[in-house]
Amino acid sequence: MIHAAIETGKTAVITGAADGIGLAAAKRLASLGMNVVLADNNAARLAEAATAVPGDNLAVETNVADRGSVEALAQKVRERFGPVSLLMNNAGRGGGGDALSNPEGWEAVLATNLFGVLHGVQAFVPDMVKSDEPGLVINTGSKQGITQPPGDTAYNVSKSGVKSLTEGLAHSLREQTKGRISAHLLIPGFTYTGMMTRHFPQKPAAAWDPEQVVDAMFEGLRRGSFYLWCLDNETAWETDCRRILWNATDIVEDRPALSRWHPDYADEFAAYVKSG
């Protein structure tokens, strides 16, 4: 068993389902006999995706940044299928920028990546709690929300927020449902999704396919892991671990912010990674 909530005849809702990880998850869950609700703000791609997902599915154009749109989605799902067993808040976008630029981009990224997840949680999870059935919530974060590489700070902030939100949600659900409903943080690495095609017309050798991310997600759920960590074809698990630990010890070692990229610490960081 992958998870008690993944069962034939039960219902899964996936945002950002028109391509990438969301579509790969939709196909996998449908193949396991679940009713799948695909939500996305791109109507054309959503209609195409719906034809690629077998079984009893429902496609609903949804803007996760708009609470009302997500609440309308929840009402349509409630009327068609009843309570949801699996919620995957997966919709995301980039294009924010650093802390000194692009205020409109920042607002758009945070609205989708962070508040979109919150809207999904608040629209669907209370009914899951009331249903007395097993439930599963998966929120899509990112390694960038943990390792904080310079560049698109807005994206990092949004995914850091998803991490904190999902950790808090997992605790609340553990307290309220005694484990009947669990929340998990999906942490993809370099993955070739629709968002990446703007930068890479063809999949780079270093990137994973979305299907590989879903494989890793399912394996993590089988283990009962909260952090559904994914690799890619470029970075080993051991290197990921050293990067995470280095970032965490910036505070206790009183190093500068993001010292991994600070020229005064380059040699020390390289030696640290090599020692692992």
C-alpha cells in the first residue's frame, strides 16, 4: 500500500495539473483507480491534459491565487464526488526576481506558490477532517526553498513558505486526526516541466522527468516520510545533504548569509562537501 487514502473509487484533486509533475501524478493516480480532478489556469492545456488522463476525471479551470476560484473548485468537486481523499497543491510559477526588483513579479509568485497552497488547504482539508476517512495532502515545495540559491529570491521565499506551512499543517493534522490524515512536502530537484521549457527547449541530461518525481513521491509515501525528497541526474543525495547541513549551520557558526556562495568561504565549503 502506498497510502490508505490512495484507493480505487476515492477522489484526488491536483492543481497545476495541465503538465509536468501535476499531470504525471494525475495519470498515475487515475491508473490506480482514483477519480482525478485536474485544476489549472491554462484552459487549453487543461483540456488537452484531461483527454490524457483515463477514468472518471473532471477538469476545472482554476486560478489558485484567487481564493474564490479555489473555493468554487472545492464546491464543484463536492457536488460531483463528495469528500476528497487526496489533495495535491502543485501549481507554481517563477519569474519573481531578487529582493530589489520586480514588485509585480513578487506578488504574482507569492500569490500562486504560497497563497495558492494555503487556499487549497483551507478550501479542502476541513472537509477531509470531518469525513472520518483516510486523507493525504501533498504540497509541492522545492529544493530552492531549503538551499536558497541566489537569483530568484521570490521563488525561494515562496517555497520556504510552503515548507513552513506544510510542516505546521502536518502537526495540526497529527493533533486533530491522530494520523488519519497526513501532510507531506514534495521536494523536487531539477525537473523538466512546462515552466522549464522557456529556458531549455529540450530536456537537459541533468534533469529528471516528471514521472521520476512521481516515482520518488510514491516511494516516500510508502516509507511514511514527510519530506518527499527527489534527486536529479546531476546531484547525489550525499551532496544534497551536505548543502542542507551547511546552510543550517550558517546560523550557529555565525557565517554570512548564504555563505555557500560567499567568496571567503568557497574553499571551506568545497572541502566540507568533499569530506562527506
